[in-house]
Amino acid sequence: MISRGIGRESFPEEEGLVSLEVAEEEAGLRLDRLLSLRQEDLTRSAAEKLIAGGSVLLNGKPASKSAKVQPTDRVEYFPPEPVKLDVEPENIPLDIVYEDKDLLVVNKPKGMVVHPAAGNYTGTLVNALLFHCGESLSGINGVIRPGIVHRIDKDTSGLLIVAKNDKAHQRLAEQIKEHSFTRVYEAVVHGNIREEEGGVDAPIGRHPVDRKKMAVTEKNSRHAVTHFTVLARYPGFTHLRLQLETGRTHQIRVHMAYLGHPVAGDPVYGPKKPEPGLQGQCLHARIIGFIHPSTGEYMEFDSGLPPYFTAFLEKLRRRS
């Protein structure tokens, strides 16, 4: 058994070790805060326990939870030990676009929750993945999110990638961090965007009042960039192609609302009165592209627009 005590100067190469480099926008964050931001299912208190237990190194040495990190600092840590998974496998059909020994690319339908949470412990993508893959899923994101490298919202349809082992997960997550992971969406938004193309560079963090929402804010936020191109214009609406440079929670929805053009049907950031015929936002993760973690080959997948999206576009065309 390898010791993980406070006195260790460095960790040996070992399965499960997570290594990350501090980004410019993370300068000045406390070490416990950084860990809780980077690993979303790791609470601040859990991060404190990891640090106190000697499972975290800052630039190769133990550090206190209050240590302030700086750009290019290197943080190494062991995620919390797995606990018994209470999420049950369910035989739910999956639209698998691609699969090999390292990963799956899944086309998630609108209305499916990605991972279990309060009020949604069954019928999730994770329930389906556990049935399909058994124990062949990465464990980096914890027992509630096995294999989940990145997420899309319940009412966002489209492509996401699932890792079958920790090595694949780490290499894919690194591409997301380095902004080399291609994620292209299509959306219908309210109003007429004047520019044919443009971008939003505005930090996103928790809403200062409503903690269930995200917002453009300078406080406790992270750098966020979204690029957009107009595909078509309709009375009162614009059809957009959007590409993520970063991947923050609700990023497209928050950025579009920040511009004054919330996503059509968005019940959180859009008008209180929903657009007739839409249940949830008209937002589809159409394209993902990445370098395969084992072969080094660039792979790209396009899911096409689902029926709910094309039906709404047809409705808008008839109005024109």
C-alpha cells in the first residue's frame, strides 16, 4: 500500500492521480476553492479533507487549504475513494454514434438528465450507461457521474462523450481545458441579432441571489467565451450556430441572455411565458470533435437536428 501522508514530497506515477495546471483566470484562488471548482462533485469541505489528509500536492509539496495558487502552479491530487454506488443500471435505449474500448459518443435526447441528482435518480444517461457498459466506465468524476467527461442540460439535445477508463477521461478532459475539443451547437434565440457573427467574452459564476442559476459576474467566476454565426432570421427569432471556446455551466444560455437574446423556450433565462410548442430550450449539441486518447486521430461527429428543432424552424418559416 502506498502511503499518502502529509510528509510526502511527491506522488509516484499511480492510477487515479489527477494532475492539473492553474490557469490565468484562477490566479489567487485558495487551493480548496480551486479543487471544488475543477471537480464539480467535490465540495469545498471534501476538498479541505483531501488537503488535510495529504492527498493534495502544490508544486510537489504539501500545502494548506488556504494556500493561494498562481498561474502555471501544478496541483496533484487523488480524488476521494469510491463509495458504494446506489445508482442502478437500467435498460434504457441509447443512441450510440460511436463506441470503442476507450469511449462512447452518445446522442442524448431532449428531456434526459445526464446524471442522477435530487428528483432524478432513475431514467438518467448514467443509469443507461451502467446497463450498457457495466463497470467499464471511468471513475474520475465520482460514483454519481461515472464516465461523464462533460455534460449537457436535461432539455438540451445532442452529442456528448463518455470515457470508459481514467486514462481516456484525463486526456479528453485535458483537451477541453486547452480549448482543443470542438463543441458546436445550434440554437434559436429571441430577437434579431444585428451582427452576422460575433462572440461573447464574459465570465460566468453563480448568480449572486438565485444560487440555482448562473450569471455573468466578476465575483467567483470563470473565464467564458462563446462564438456565434447567424444561420437564418425569422420574425422575432434568430437561428444560430454557436461554438464553445470554454465550457461553463449553462454557458450558451447565460451568454445569450446576457446579450438580450435568450434561447427560445429557456424556462430559466428566457421569458416567463414559454414559446408555444417548446418544452425546454431550443438548443442542440450538434458537433463534437476531439483527438482520440489512444490513437491520436482527430475524430468529429455530427448528429443533425432532431425533430423538435426542425419542427420549430418550420413553424417560424410559416410565420415569415
